[in-house]
Amino acid sequence: MPSTERRPVRDRARTRRAVLDAAERVITQHGAKVSLAAIAQEAGVTKSGLMHHFPSREDLFAALVEHVIIRFREEVDAHVDPGDDRPGAFTRGYVRALTGDSAYLAELGSATGLLAQLGIDSMEHVLAVDPEDPARWNRAFEADGLPPGRVWAVRYAAEGIAIGLGTAYVTDEQLRLARAELLALTETYPE
């Protein structure tokens, strides 16, 4: 009599996400020269299964950059207060995410984080994978309802703080003060 027990089935998107999540963890811990077999093992797939989704290391790394772009936006969106319908809500979420509320973003940008391990030292890598990324961010900030100069100053200041997180260049007190000031700038604006 045939077995009625069902085997777990992975769909393509879920397997791809599992491989990318595993690659992110393993590369962050062990560096970009880690073997594809180690990434496959962490993902719970065979190396040939990994290669089915990503035929080369370069394909995997390009997909990983795209994965990071998506996760970055998800992290920012998760820090936007859904009950806040005032101008600046998106920018406040961005500030919160980049200035310490997102453990993922703090690790991502750290000196030993994924971007450093992959050798991504400029936004050119991101543009090569997703040339529309800057336009999407710019549209989100432009639609946020704050004066343009204010939104750009707050955005770029938050990004500067994010670069220094976890280093001696940004103390906890400096972070607290700068973050409060940036958030205040999104709360007050001329009518």
C-alpha cells in the first residue's frame, strides 16, 4: 500500500529566499570566500540545488545585493508608524531604522557586515544590480510632505550616522542627541 505521508515541498521562491538568507549569514560570519557548499548546507539544500537557483558565485552575489536592497526597504517600512499620517512619517521611519532601531541595518553596514564582506564600498554595486533603486527612494522622500531641503538634510545625516554606528566615532550619547534632533526636524516645518 502506498504511503499517504506527504513530503514537505519547497516552492521556488521560498528556496531562493532560504539560500539568500543563508548566504547572508554565512558570508557575514566567514567572509565572501566561503564555499558554496557551506552556504547550501546552511540553507538546507544541496550544492546542486543552490546551483539550480544561482548558476555561479557571481549570480549568487548579484542576487544577494538585490536581496539586501529589498530587505533594506522592508526594514525602513517596518519602522514607519502606520498610525502616523502626518508629513514626515516615512522620513521618521528612515531615521529610526538607520540610527539603531534596526539590528539588521546596523549589522549590514558594520565594518564586518555583509556589505564589507562582499567588498561593496560604493553605491555603484547597487546601481549595477538595480538602477531604479535611487528613483524609488527619491520618490518616497519627495512624497513624504516635508520641505525638500529638510528631507534631504535629515536623510543624509541619518545615513552618515549609520556609517559610524558601532565605532568609536559615534558614542551612545551622540547618537541619542543626533537622532532626537533629526526626528525633531521631521516634526516641525513651516506651513
